[in-house]
Amino acid sequence: MKNWDDLRIFRAMAKARSIRAAAADLRTTHATVSRRIRALEEDLGSALFERRNEGHVLTAFGQSMMDLTEGVSVGVEAIDRLAFGQDGSLAGPVRLSVLEDLYHQVLSGPLDSFMRAHPMIELSIETTPNLRDVSRREADVIVRITSNPPEQAVGRKVADSPLALYSSPHYLNQRPAIDRWIALDYPPTIPPLLNARPVFLAGSLTVVADVLRRGQGIGLLPCFMGQGDPNLVRLPEVDLIPDKEIWTLTHVDILQNPRVRLLMDHLYRAFSDQRHRIEGRFE
Amino acid sequence: MKNWDDLRIFRAMAKARSIRAAAADLRTTHATVSRRIRALEEDLGSALFERRNEGHVLTAFGQSMMDLTEGVSVGVEAIDRLAFGQDGSLAGPVRLSVLEDLYHQVLSGPLDSFMRAHPMIELSIETTPNLRDVSRREADVIVRITSNPPEQAVGRKVADSPLALYSSPHYLNQRPAIDRWIALDYPPTIPPLLNARPVFLAGSLTVVADVLRRGQGIGLLPCFMGQGDPNLVRLPEVDLIPDKEIWTLTHVDILQNPRVRLLMDHLYRAFSDQRHRIEGRFE
DNA sequence: TTTTCATGGATCATATTCTAACCAGTTTGG
DNA sequence: CCAAACTGGTTAGAATATGATCCATGAAAA
């Protein structure tokens, strides 16, 4: 193999299934990706992709290649973790992945103060709806709501995240006989124990909370979203519903990195400070 | 990791322990190796080598890196084999590794005719005293004298390689009461069953054979070296001494390659043609 | 249908990387 | 002891890879 780096381009290409998309992932241009893939095919002596109208699709040989590069990729990721863990400098990058709602309701303040306290740490925050995998180094630290934290990850459960029923104070004052039920479209919510009918299926919890604040009905929210909100009250007749847990996680290999440690500690403290509210234990 | 190809340079450097030696292995210049290593250290954020007067030596971090790159390297080698095996073309390279003595005594003719018969096959022959590993793709096909062929290798035992006692006809005519013993310096040869004293410890079998041809004494040679040589005769009072075996080997992954098949078949035939002589069964 | 959008190929100026050459300092061998 | 053959560093100029741009094509969207 003339140039091992071509494997990196190849993997991006195989995943993105289009030269331009791969180029975007690799932060380069489609001209470069096209050239490098061609060079790799030349070097290996066989075609890796079939150029079809609907996109580039792996040949059988390309598929075998993809399987084999998996091991190479895992190896490179381990190297990245080793290097990152080895890096003892306080100055440098750390990447954090947080659920968007959790960022808004719990972490926006603490992360702001973290960045002010450590200006030499280049903290980049990614808010996503989906899991980022610390072992693949898609993120260095992740804050995640889950019931079973992934293997190879180390960290702490920082709080329980129970659900509760909320509505606006105004709605509660003139509550109808049959409650108006505001819920997530997906995943499908458990049907209410109350006398209620669905009137709004929202795409995200942010929307659910917004609709509730406007007095449109009652609905389930994690306590970290409902508790302490002046425009929301918890319905007293229903208990807390145990749900998932909140974990702050990283990878063993990079736990030694001082930036990671600082961030983890800061997150632990932030959750500790707000734990009562998050777990719905007072208002 | 910004550039996976730097791992290739790093491994060469770690093995060669000098920038210039690594550059020679990589067929590039020491300036390039120096710059790439520096770039890699920059990227990883830690030093990989300690620059000392007696050469570059791995740091502890560099050593961990080396351990991890081993897996990456194995993966890349598997990819190389896959590509080579996939290549169905009759035109292209094949690399053969043979023991030098075996080349001279058995294979020089057949390999010459092979290259004439298949001019589009770029056969490169490496004659070495040491084992080349087919799984590391240091060679595509190896002809080796061994008693236990390595794992993962496929191929055939093409002949036994017994030893016998030889001297020149002239020496035999005026043989002294105490024989003059010509032997390898290393590995230490078994002491002769005869009445003999060591007079020459040679560095290679070629030298042993040459000294014997000049009538300097008697000595052990593999039959493929002694048998059929007009200037050597086998001492009749000693039987053949069973020793190692000759194997023609390649790797499963590249057995499909037509150039490899052609070469293997040609080698099988060459050994088959000369098997009687190699095994000392006539003269 | 027409319009819009995204795709991949091709081209060329630009940036980057590599090579060749020379340097000074060390070790090795005669 | 000196000479030769190493070592790695540095530089200018050559070779190479890259990125911006334009283009034709084909697939969705209006």
C-alpha cells in the first residue's frame, strides 16, 4: 500500500456513498476525494466503487476492503485515544456531546462558566439527539440519558431522570373534565392514567414543553425540564414516574487527560448542584 | 489523526532507529522522514522519539504507539494480500524469496526460463539467508529449507534435503589417516563419526563447497549442493543423513493470483525434475 | 412539463510537500 | 592520527497535491 491515508478517504467515501458528502466529512473538496479514491484503486489494481447514476456503491471487492479497514480504523482510534490521554497540557481541545434539552435546562450556565474559567481549553460542544460513541472518539466526554451506559465507557451516574405530569398554572385553574394530552410523536408515550385525549403530537420535548407553557393541556416531561419553570406546575395527584438515568461518560484511555478531568469534575458539580430539581425532589 | 500515512513512516523510523535508515527503507529522503515524524508528534501532542547522539530511541509514549500500530500494520497487510489476490491480471509483479544456495544449485535455470516464458510477469527475486514472512507480504512466494513450515502459509513440501559427506575426487585418492574436516562456523555442525579434525570453519555453505572442491578435506553438504558436481564425490562409507525439508510456500489470500499460481507450478515442476539429485538418490 | 438542486468530472492557479544538495558534528576503521 | 562513512539539520527549487471554479448530467420538486 503506497499511502495508508487513502484508507481514511476510502472509509469516508464508503460511508457517505458520494464523493461530495465524503469530502464534506473529511473537510476537503470533492476533487481531492475523487483523485485519492482513483489513486487507491490504481494502487490496489481493482475497482472499489461502481459508478452508478444513483451514487457510488461498493463493489464486492470494495466491501471486503471495507470489512478489513474496520480493524485498521479501530487501531487508529486507539492511537488517538492514547495520544489524547497522554497529552498532559491544560491548553487544547476537548469535545463534549450533550442532549440539546439537557444543555438548555441544566448545562448552559455551568458550561459558560467553565469556558470563562479555563479560556485556554478549547471546549467544543455538540448538541445532538443521538448517542456519540466515546470509543470511536466522536466525542471526548458525553452527557447522556440512558438506562444502560455503553461498555468501555467510564464515568458516573449523575442523577436519576424521572418523569412527571406538568401543565401551566392557568390550564390547571380551568381544567376540563377530559384532559388535553400533549405528547411526543416518537417514541410513543405511555397512555395517561387520567381521563385524557391526545391533541398534540410533538416532534421534540422542547415543543411539548412550549405547548404546555401556553396552557394547551397536560403532558409528561422529565423533571429537569418541568421542575422550576415558573410557567409550569406539576400535577399533584400523580407521583414521579421513574425513567432513565443521566450519565457523564468518557473513555478510560483519555481519563488521564487534565482537560477531560477538569470538565468531568465541573459536570459532576453542576449536576450535584441541581440534582434535587432534576430528580423532582422540590420546586 | 490527521494523516494515517504518518503511521507508516513512524513504524519504519521506529524499526530503523535512524532517520536516514528509515528513509532508505521507505525509498525517500531523510528530510521527508524528519518532517513527517515532526508533524506526527505535533499532531499527537507528544514526543515519539528521544533525539540522542547514538540515534533516535522511542520514548515510553512512542513505545506504546509502536505496540498499537502493530495492529494497524497487520490490518494493512491483510488489505494488501486481499488486493493482490483479487488482481486477476497475468501482467504485474511477483516477489520470490529463495535461499541463495538453493537459487544457484536448483533454481537459476528454471527461474530464467520462467522469466523468458512470461515476460509480462515482473518477477523479482530476493536471495536471502533468512526467512521472509509471507503473511507480512515481505515476499509473495518463498522457497525455504525448514523442518516446520510457518502457520498461515500454504504450499507443498517439494523435496527432502538430506546431508551427505563430500570431498574432491583428488582428496579421496590420497586420503590422509586423519581426515581434514571442513564445516560451517555457525550453526555448529555435528562432530564427524570419522577420524577427523577441524581445519576450516566457513561462514557459508558456498565456501564449504568451494573448499571441498579444492581438495582441502571432507565435509557435510546438503545433497542439492554436492550431488552432480563433477568436482565432488560422495564418501561411500556414510549413509545419507536426513535433515530438513524444502518447501515452496505462499499465503492463502494470494493463492488465487494467477501470477502466483504460475510461479508455484513452475517451482513444483523444477523441484520435481531435480528431486532425485536433491535427495541424493542417484549420481 | 420546467425548475431547482446536487452530483461528479475537468481545469488551472495556488499551496504544500518532497527532493537534492550542502552543512557540521560523530563514530568507525585503517 | 586522519580519512571515510555515518548521523541529522537546513535550504532552494522542483514536483506534486490541493482547492476554487465551471461544466454537463440526472434526479427530485414545483
